[in-house]
Amino acid sequence: MKILIAPDSFKSSATSLEIATWLEIGIKSVIPRCETILTPIGDGGEGSLDAALHAGFTSTEYVVTGPTSKPVRARLGMKGDVALVELAQASGLSQLPSKVLAPMQATSYGTGELILHALDQGAQTVILAIGGSACTDAGAGALQALGAHIRDSSGHELPAGGAALAHVATLDVSTLDSRIASTHFILASDVTNPLIGEAGAAEVYSPQKGADSDQVKELAAAITHFASLAGSEHINAPGAGAAGGFGYMALTFLAAVHQSGIDTFLSIVDFESKLAGVDYVITGEGKFDSQSMRGKTPFGIYCVATASQIPVILVCGQAELNSSEDLRPGFKEIYTLNSFQPDISQCITNPRPIVEKIGQSIALSLRR
């Protein structure tokens, strides 16, 4: 029997490689001779760098500006002249001191610094994995790090954060790093929201980053003002609203090409070639719900594997699907951590024994 194990990370709980390894341990405790292929996957969110590293990228760690303007350690992935910049490494929710949200002041500056480090390493292509952002600054911080000058009416450089965008008077991009023009940027994200409007970056995502209703309105107005100076060509482009508007910056000033995050990473790990001779595929993520069916890792893998007539098993922390989202029969089986351990806090803080037990259950079912 040959099983390909290709989960995403379980956010705030375990990496994709950890989940894959624990499933393998459980399976082989029941079927010792089972052949397993571990292929950690990302879809542009947190954990994407780990998936790339398992696929042959190497990492270098740098000290960059964190989301609250304090120094943080962040890694950059390289393979040949291709760089992977994971925004969450520098500007993500995971980098907030003591996990205290900062919706108005959080900056993407450190992600711009990572891009510069990628260029210093000779990157000709930069993949921007932009999930997990703590910022709603329309990528202005990253743009400043890349050499742009964003000034207020007094001629002072704009301070960090989305709220400050309300005070932009001038934007000078003539000083951007010259290497940007000859670099190919890929915006790896499955978020299709525009920059502004009811489905915009501030309206939809800033509440997840700690903004209350008044702050959402303030951020939306500030981003709208910034876009009036930066240009309207890409404000409604799919992905412009991703990562608090970072997508808009990348499309506008880096000439980035928007690609499906899961498709990008399936290509990075050469997923289709790994399906040869495989009997079953196991995939998973922390929470499987309606969002999962819009380009997230499990659904992307489900589509590719079933096209090759390979049954797919889903493992997740919990599954929330209503009767109109009847994808359940498509998976051979769905295993949830909270069905093995009803205490959700245990599922999050100590998932290993539960995941190993699920691996055993999968093996017992397949052996029968």
C-alpha cells in the first residue's frame, strides 16, 4: 500500500510537516510495511515556507521590522533564483508581541525588507505568500522599505500603520529599488477581495486583526485616500484586498501576477508527479468549512487527486459543512480531531497523540 500524506498546517497548533509525520507514525504502527510519501503543503498562508523548504528550498534568517515596528526574526526561502517571501514571517499575527492585536499601527515594512534580502540573494522570481497578515496598511510599509517615500503635508515620512494613510500628501516611487523592474513577482493568494468597498480589505479582514466598527471605517477611509494617490487601476483586481491591501501594492508597484495559492504550491512541490502508484491521499487543515472549498489546500488536493481517480481522506481539527455544502461524500473518509478529543483546547495545544490515533484509525480502516 502506498499513501501520499499532504496536509496544510493546523493554524496555531502544528506545522504541516508535524501533522504529516504524526499521521505516518500512526499508520505504520498498524501497517509497518506501508509506503508513505510526506509532502507538506501550503496555500499562501502561514506554513507555506515550511512546505517550500521540504520541497528543496533553503532558508536564511534575518532580523527585520515586525508588525509593531519592533525587530523580529524572519526566514526567507530560496531555490536557485526563486525566492519565497512569506509575509507572516515578518508582518504576521504570529509576530505580534504577546499576541496583542494592533490593527491601526501594524505595518508590512518587514516584508519589504525580506523582499530586499531576496533581491540581494539574486532572486529573479519572488513568490509572495501573503496569508496571516497582522496589517491593514495597503502594503505601504513594504513599499517604504523598498525605497518609496510616502509623506504627509509637512513633508515628513509617514509613520507605520494603516491609520496613518489618511494623512498621505505625496507619494514618490521614483526611488524604488531598481532591481524590482526586472524581477517577476507572483502574488500567491486565494483571496479575491478588492481593495475597497463592502468586500474590501478593511471591511472584511481588519476585524480579524482587532479593529472595532469605528476603526474599520477609519481604515477603509485611509486606504481609499491612499489609493486615490497611488492609482485606481488595481483597486478592484482579484486579490487586491489580500493581506490588508498588500495585494494592491504588489499588483500596482511590483507588477505582480496573481495566482491561486494552492496551485502555486502544488507546482512548487511537484504534486502531480508524486501521485504515481499512490493508492490513497491524505490531506487536511485545522478547520474545514465553506472557505476550504474556495481554493484552500484540502479542496485543491481533492480536485487533483480525484482527477487521477485516487481516493482522498481528510483529516482536520473540526469540520463545519451545512447540507448545501455536500462535499463529504467526495472524500473517502473525514476524520476530525474533536471527534477523538472533545476538548478543543487539547486538540490545539497537544494534537500529536490525537493525530497519531487518527493515523492508526485510517490504517485499520484501509487494512480492512
